[in-house]
Amino acid sequence: MHTNKKGLLSICCLGYNHARFIPAAIEAMWKFNDPNIEIIAVDDGSSDASPELLQKLAEKSPVPMKLILQKNTGNVGKNFNTAFKQAEGEFVIFVSLDDMLYAPNITKHLQRMRQNDTLAFTGSSKNITIDANGNRGQEITLPLSSMKKVSLNDLLELEYNFGSFFIQNAIFRKDIVEQAGAFDEDMTGDDIVLRTKIFRYMLLNQEKDFAIVNDEFCLYRQHGANVHLNGPRQIKIVTEYLERYWPDRPAPSVLYDWAEGILNNEPYAKIWDIFALNKRAASLLASKRIQRVLIKRIQKETSPWRFIYKKEKIHNTRTITLFSCFRFTYKHKR
């Protein structure tokens, strides 16, 4: 880990097939108009023009820019750790290369953190979206935005219900991230894990304070490849998170809301895979609410006979499906 340079802000950013958005994302970082900025960009094995674009931008960047090109891992936590290990700043921001940082507000609050050593992080409750073309859209309202006075326990309770503030809407003091253990590389989720680790570390040590503000730090890009649109992946993220960080608490009601929506909208053949993700996901089957959703889906999807047994053939391949979820495939010999 590099030594922290006083006052320096390290922007750790990740990209995967974000070629369409990369120029705007990087150029937004150049607008800080601050000599104490560095960019560390990790491309996770993109198959589009992202690596070439990043190389060209790094060559002409007015601020120091480190570029890490690697084979695809699909591991967001590990990739953020890769960028973080190269960071030399006293402060750090984590952001995806499809989003755009908003320099004026970050600069304002970064100056306050430079002047106040007690602030471990500054997080924003304001979440502004932009579309694929960069046009401003709606504000995403989270419970934090309506809370006037917030404690670390309040923030942890929000995490238990899947989110306090967006990670890209926060400036962290680098040594706090280090002391909390940075990202868990064996988990699918990244932001919710890091925030929880930092909040818990601060509760135990009680050496630092924090600030919650209502100025957007990042314009969150909404497009067809957003991770939050992948329902099964979101269920995997939050159930893994609950297993590790809240093992003694029941699943929050929002998990059942998400699961019900996914069970109603995912292709029928895929919904059963959700319950095999982990123990916490499997426990959803014990819920009467989830059972009722499954029964309705089964009744809607299949006739009673086809639900029990269905046989299909393509050329010399035969597939037998039992109860619309157990599949057996074999080759028919002539």
C-alpha cells in the first residue's frame, strides 16, 4: 500500500465495456481544477474499445493517471482493491466509469475534509441520474435523505435494509478504508460491504466523525447494462451480505419485496436457481408469501399435466422435465 500524500484525492474507477461513457467520465475528473488529484483506472478485460480509449486519455490527462488493464475477473470488490492499492492519496473516491463525478460539490467538501482531520468520510444523500446520452433524469430518493440527524447505528440499520448512500457519492479518508479492511474479495457485493465495514470499525474505535450532506457528488448513469437491473445478482449480493454481516437477524422485508418481483418477472426456468444461491436465499422458500407467489407462477406457467412431466426432442437429444424445474437430457441412439 502506498504512503498517503497529504491532501491528495485518489479517484479509483472501474470499467467493463464502458467505451461509450469513458470519455465523459474521465473528462469530468479533469474538471476538478485541483493540483492534488490522481486517477487510477482499472479496465476489467473489456471486449470493446475501452482499453484503447483509456490509454489515449491517460496520455493526454492533465492530472496523473494510472491505468491497469487486466483479464476479466467480474469481481468488483477485488478490482476496487486493485485500484485502491495503487492510491497515494489521503482521500479516496470509488466510482464506475459509466458514471460522472460532479467536481464542484466534491471540491467543496474535499476542502472541508482537508481542514478537519476528524472527518472519516463525507457522504451525500442526493442521487441524481443521467441517461445514456448524459441528460439529467430523476433523483433517486433513499431513506437517508429524509433523516435530519444520523448516527452510525442509523447508517448500519439502513445497510441492513440494503443501502444508506451510494458509494460513488462519498469521499473517504484512505486510512479509514485501510483500517476497516477495504473490500471483501470473496463476495459478490462491493459498496454495501465496504460501508458496513467502515461504520462498524468507526463504532468500535470512536476516533472519527462523519458528515452527511445533500449535494450530489456523482451523476449516476442509467442504461441497459446497469448491475441493479440484474435481479438474481442483486438477490445474491444481499443474501451473501446478510449471511456474513447480519447472521443473527431475520431477513428484512425488503428482501421479500425484491424476491417477489423477481419471481414474477424472471423467466420461469431461471427462478428456481435463486433459491440455490446460498442458505439465506434458500430460506426464502419457508416464507408463506414466497410460497404463494410460486404457486401462482406454477399455475400460470403450466397446465397440471405439463407441470408434472414434459418431454421434448431436438434431433437425437431428448429432454425430460419434471415439475417444471428438474431437467434430464440424454442422447437417443438409433
